[in-house]
Amino acid sequence: MAEMKNCFVDGVVSVSYADNVFRVIFGQQTSGDKVTEHFCMYIPGNQMKNVVETLAGSLRGIGEKLKEQEDQNAAEATNLH
């Protein structure tokens, strides 16, 4: 198995589609507001729906957990007063 590579990105620079392949370029913010291309991900067109749904579901779950923690922290802070 190939070694997994880790990349820290600040956002999506561009998305393009050709020959049934999505090309997603991620960037890193350098000095000031400048963002440079850092990493390119190729996703087969027939897999994009699955990739997007998996990311969306995962992010929704994380958001719900963060909201629960926030609500619990607010309740605890209220009980301290």
C-alpha cells in the first residue's frame, strides 16, 4: 500500500471537469491574501456524488457534535452563575 500524503490547505482554488474526471485544486495562503496552488485531487466523474455525499455527511455529523458541546458549555456556564 502506498504511503498516505498529508496536505494542509486553506481552500479550493479551482474545480474543472474534462474527460469524465473532476480536477480540484487546493491552495495554501502565503503572505497577505495571496493563495498559491498546493495540491490537486483527481476524482472520477462516476465517484464525485459519493465523495460529496460522504464529505457532507461527515461535516454535518461534526457540526452536530460541536453544537452539542457548545450547548453543554453554555448550560454549564449558566449553572455557575
